[in-house]
Amino acid sequence: SYVSEFGTRHYPQELVEKGLTGSLELDIAIDRKGNIRSAKIHRSSGNSTIDRAAVRVAMAAGPYAPLPEEMAREIDILHIVRTWEFNNNTLISRPGE
């Protein structure tokens, strides 16, 4: 996925330096035009450094593609909740658990 590729290319150096790995659920709110309105922790990794890094990566990855016209007529803000796993310089993003 785009997020996994972006997050791996921009893997947080702070996590590498500290040897931190972990997973969390992140809620990203996107408006009709694809702009990120917010990125919030839905379920913490248990480590604030990992959580903050995930929010920074999510915000840096935007903007996303605009919502399809038929969705944009019905939705003001789209919330996407996914599990993010930081491990060995790789970010994996998958559907929330």
C-alpha cells in the first residue's frame, strides 16, 4: 500500500536508533479533497515515541487522492482506521484489528 511504502521510505530514524518496534491502530481523518484533517492514536503501541512517530509519518504522507465523486456527495470526513506495525526499518499498514 502507499502508506506502507511511504512509511518504509521515511522510516523514523529515532525508532532505529532506539531499537524500538511495535504496532498501533491509527485513525486518519481525510476530507473530500484528500487533505488530512487529523491523525490520532486509536490503540496505542504502549510506547509514546512509536505513537508520535506514526502520527508524524501519517501527516507527512498526505495529501491523498480526493474522494470519488459519489463518496464526496455523502461524506464530509472519511475516517480510516488501520493497524501500523513498525519493525526492522519497515512499516506495514493493514486493516484494523
